Amino acid sequence: MQSSAPLIKNLVRLSLLERVSPELLVRFLRPYEGYLAGRGVSLDGVELDHAWVGELHRVLCVVDPTMPGALQQAFLDVADLASEQGHEAALNLAGERQLNLFGESGDVSPEDLAFRLYLEHADVFMATHARVQSQEARRFVDFHPDAHRPLEGAETQAKRVLLMEQLRRWFASRNRSDYVDVRVSESSDEVSFVIIHGQPPRNLSVITSASSRDRLSLVPDKQDTVVFDKATGRLSINAQYAAEHDFYRAAIGKVFFGRDDHFEPHAVLDCGVLLDDPRAALSVEGLPALRAVALREVVLEAIDSPRDRLTWSANDLGDVYLEDVPDLLKRDRTVRRAKLALFPIHEGRPKVVEIAPPNKLTYDRRTYDAVVREFLFARGFLRHPQTRVSYQRALG
């Protein structure tokens, strides 16, 4: 490979290669020994110094259509678990399964633990990765059943095969390739599915030297997240397109509950309180975990003219919005979207929550999840599913 070949930035972090133990890195790379040897990186009889690691990093980051996809994906997955959040998730899952990850070796760095899980505990690795990815997703569209039933058999091979068959057929029919990988993680509170699939094929023009270009054809991958809440039966879906939300809703319902309409769109979010009683909507009275709530954005739409929209946006709209509400209500309006900043009692940074009725909720679920939902329920933004809504309104 020419040294002038284009690089893919951040495909593999140099710091990850430098921090992992040499023996674990060599074991991890061994299945790809032939590919690496052909590019001047030997795994035998070499000193794992900074020069060798630097050359390995360069090879891994070069645009090369012949690079094994499994090698690229493995590095991306390990990097996710080498983070502080991934390390904590791995320890929690190992504790649930009564698995001793440390043995007699004592302390293990997050990087070593991530590589060790990949090499020695594939099931724990995959489940931990699914849990981390589900927590990193922000924007979810929620669907609810008419009657709550437990989701059973999520981690069984039979159910996984049935689900993957449906996924493969659907994505292949939409020019996304038939590659699908499903990673499942089950905790005491939820079952999460991370679905890795292809995007439409792309052709890129890449610079291969100072005087030439070439064309690179590839199918980028993409990860979607589906989370089943055990307490409520709610199915929350994080995906890019409305068609994907609808398909996942139907596929999970069919495979695990026998009906593709088991999960239906319901109106569970409502911002009407920002018009009815905005001061009460932003109050933290009776909510000891919060010290303040600020309104950062609100979008109002005229009921008789959907194109007539008014938008306010500021770090804290506060009294400005409250003073304008009486004039705004001279015409019938509804709140199409609102953004709130929730300030936990012992936290300097706010938790930003975006609400888009009837069923789109966006926030970082990794921290203060229970606090966010308690506030939304207490102030009337979030409610139990009662009224069904059209698919066009729920998915639009």
C-alpha cells in the first residue's frame, strides 16, 4: 500500500492501540495475520514499541476496499467498550452473570477488559455492547401495546434467527444489502436490541496519490436501537427513517408476540400544559431531585393553519414566554415541540429534554433517566397511553 494512500480518520484510535496489553492486541489481530503481513505488519518476532504501533495504526486507517470488514467492525466495537461507560456496563453485566473478569491478576484497564471480553467472553461482549449502544441513543419514538405482556426469549437463538430473517428480507428489498447483525442485552428493567444493517451503496472518489484518483465502492453500515421496557411494555425505537420505526415495531411484535400490530402508536406526550399553565409546567415543587427547570425552545402551530408556526429559542425563555402567552392564545394554537433544561440538584450541567408530541422524546438516557420521567409525568408532559393516533402523525 502506497504511503500516499488516503486515510480514514478515527477508524481506530491510536490511543486504543497504545494502551492495550501487547499480548491481547496480538491475539486480537491473529485472525487477520495474512492481511496485515501483506501490508508490512508482522505479528511474530516484533517489538511492540511505538514505531510498530504507529505503522499498525497507519495500515488500519488507510482506505482499502480489501480490508476485512470484520476487522474494522471489531475495532469499532472494542472501542465502544473501552470507554468509561462501556467499562462500567461490562462490570455490571458480569456481576449479573456472576462472572469473575479479573481472576488473580487484580486491576485490569478498560482497554484490556474490552479486548479480553471480545476474545474470551463473546456473549458478554455482545450483550454489553448492545447495552452501551442503547444508552447512547437519544431520540426515541415510543409505541405501546393494548395489553402489557412480558417479552420472552429475547436472547434465544430461535427468536434471534426469526427476527434476523425478517430484517434481512426487508433491508435487502430496500437496497441496503442483506447483511444484518442483532445484538441483544437484557437487564432487570429492559431488553435492548442493537441492529446493525447496511445503508444504500455509495461510490466515493478518493485521492490515491498526488496525481491520481480512484473510485471506492462501499456499503456503509448503520446502527439502530430498539428498547423494550419491562415495567410498561413500551417499545422505544431509535432509527433515522419513519419506515424503519414502523418496520421494527411490526417485526418485534410479530416475532415475540405473534402479531405485527401488538405495538401501536399512542399519544403519550403532550405540551399543552405550556399553554394552560406554563408556570406550573416549569415548577420543581415536590421534585427534590431537581433544583430548576428552564424552557429553552417552544414551537407553536396554529390549529387552523399548520404552516403558521412561531418559534422561541433562548438559553432560558423564562418571563419572556410567560408574558406573551395571553396574546398567543387569542388564536387557537398547539405546541408542536418544546425543549427543556432540567437541572439536577447536585449537577452543574442541565439535562436537555426535547418533547415532540405525540410520541417522540429525545434526551441522554445514560444519567438521570428516572428523574426526567418523574418530572414529565408530574407536570403532564408524559402520560399513560390512552388514545391511539394515526401512523402518519406518530411517524411523521
